[in-house]
Amino acid sequence: MADGIEYELMRFRTADGDDTTVYVVRHPLEGTRLSVVCFPEPTRLDHWCMQTGHREAMVAGFFVRDPYRPLGEVRVGGERVPHEPVVEPWGSARACVHIDGAVRIAARRSLGPEPGGDLVQAGPLLVFEGRSVFDGSDREGFSRGAGQLDSDITVARHPRCALGVGADELLAVCCDGRRTGVDAGMGLDELARLMMSFGANEAINLDGGGSATLVHRGHLLNRPYSDYDQPAPESRPVVTALLFDRA
């Protein structure tokens, strides 16, 4: 492609012998400007991209309802956005995407008290220094802090989204799930191994489930299912997103 963006569609076979659909969009690291957007009201990302002309985007961090606000720290242009803090002692452990010239994926505690640029907290961290770091332990408190989410996201297979940073590219990855006999979804351990196979040196899990959303060339790639075997897929309004623009 003239802009260097490459798209792949594949089927992934789980350890149990089930299949799921995986979407991969590869953005050249040099020439891509990654940024965080936080919506004032929950917004269906694919509809927003169509209205605003943003052709490449994916869901970012988690959120809480009543009122809707990000769960975990968010910064845009160095300014902190109002959010629901992650319960302690997990706030400093939760992984973030940090963009300040370079794109970095790391635990919040390693980024300093007032990081510049854009930041969105999500997690858990999947890959670090080219190796899977998801071994089933609860280093970031997703099991013990599951009360802030709809459920314990570390359990079972679900639709998932992840961002990876490779040697010369950004990897936007999404998988379908919650469709009996069609798309099983993925576990976080499977997602970590898949991100490594794609060439990610660092990778982070983003919001998934019914919020899983990946937009490529202005179109929604994945089929978001909030409930198992619902009649038709439909994107869910989200609160934060990652935008991939040409530098």
C-alpha cells in the first residue's frame, strides 16, 4: 500500500480446537502518529470515524458507567483527563500506552509522576522485551479488582483488542468471539503468544468484549458481540480510543 499500512485476516485455532477470527492492521512506526482521544460522551467509534474522517482507530482503555468516565488514568497533550482511578494498590501496576514522541507500553509506575504527551491506562501487559509476561498471575490486580469491571477479564475466552510495538511497526489486533461454533474468542495467554508471533516486542491488552472495536480505512473490521449469539453484531459506545494518523 502507498501509505505502508497492511491488513491481514486470519483464523486462529485455540488449544481446545475451536476457531476465532483475527484482524491485524500493521502501521509503519515511522510515518504514523499515534494519539489518544477521550470522548465527552460515550461514542460508537466506527460511527465517529465515519463522521470525522479518521480512517484508522481502535478502542483504548476501559470505562465505568453512571456516569461514564475512563477507568484508569488518561492524559491528552500532557493534561490529565477526569477519570475513575484504579483501586489501590493496582493503580501504579496497571500497564499504559504512553505516547510522547516514541510509543511506549509500560506499567504506570515506570512513567514518572507527570508524563507528557498522551497516555491511556489499560492492561494487562502481554509482551515485554519480546517475551510473554502473562502467566496467569494477577500482577496488575484484574482479578482482585474485578469489581470495577463487568467481570474478571483474565478468565475464559472473549473478543479482545491489543496494541503491539514491533521493531518498525505498530500492530492493531482484534479478535471476534461469543459466537457458538463460529468464533470462540481468545484467552489473554493466547493473545500474548499471538502478538509475539506477529513481531511485537511490547504488547498490551485493551478494552474488549462488547467494546472490542477496530476501524481500518474508515470501516469496522470486527464483529462486536456484547452477548453470546446475539442476533447481529453492533459496536458499543466507548470512552477512549487510539488514533493512527499519518505523521
